[in-house]
Amino acid sequence: MSTRLSGLATAMFVAVVLLTSDRSFAIFYGLGPSKDDWGMKYDVQVNDAGRDEVSVVFTVADQGRLKPFDLIELIAFNKETDEQGGHSYDVKAPIVLKATKDGRLAGQVQMRKEFLDRAQIRILTRTFDGKPQSGLSYYEISVRKLLNKTPATASPLVSPPASKVAK
């Protein structure tokens, strides 16, 4: 039995693969640094949740140029690389935003304290400046970097009061 394809069948196969490649592969475009965080206005709080855990609360007042968000997640990559040079996740948890009484959006997630140094809030969106994109754009906010900008007080992981940073 022959497994050769006719010229027309081969051409159709190649066309289907090329036309659906953006749907077949995850295409992510990282947004670089921005002086104004792409116009977003947000607040991050890290609270001690006991038993070696922290609670990360993410509040959004304005989604800025990334409006609307498709997915927000708290991530922390593993320190070790795999055989292909990639990293797996130590933490990957969605942050589900819900409307608050004052019109903001807020969500929270818990994670172990040991991953706080590598924790990032990753925002994924299919639009930028109100225009649809061919893939997902993402913007990452370092949780540790925000904690280092707080006033010099006791560690936010030891005391119950929140460590609060507003952008």
C-alpha cells in the first residue's frame, strides 16, 4: 500500500498547517518595561496567611492600555531548568477578579512564602490599545520588587498588617 499523497493533497495539508498555526501553538508576546505600567492603576497587598503561606491581593482601579484582561495569574518559576532549557512552575494560580463596592476589581490567591522572591503577577490580554492582537500579550509585575518599595518597617511576612503598594 502506498502512503504517498497527491500534489493537491500535499498542498492542502501545508495550507491547513500554515493557516491554523496561530491556533495550534501558544503565541505569547511579552510587553517590555513601561514607565507608567501601560496606564494601569493597581494595588498589591501581601498578607501573612499563617503556616508558611502568604495571601497576595491584587486590586485594579484602571486596566489601562491592556483592557480587557483575559487572564491574571500568580506565577513563580522553578529555579532549575529542564533538559530543553525551560522552567517549570512552582506556583501557577489564577487570580479571579471580582467587582468591589467602589467599582474596582479585586482578587486574591495564596502561595507558600518560600516562592515570594520569584513571584510575579502575569496579565494576559488579546488586545492592546483597544486593538485585537494575533496572539496573547503578557505583562509581568514582580511581587518582590513592589515589596522592596514599601516603607522600611517590619517584614510583611511576619506581622499581620498588610504590606501595601499602589501604582
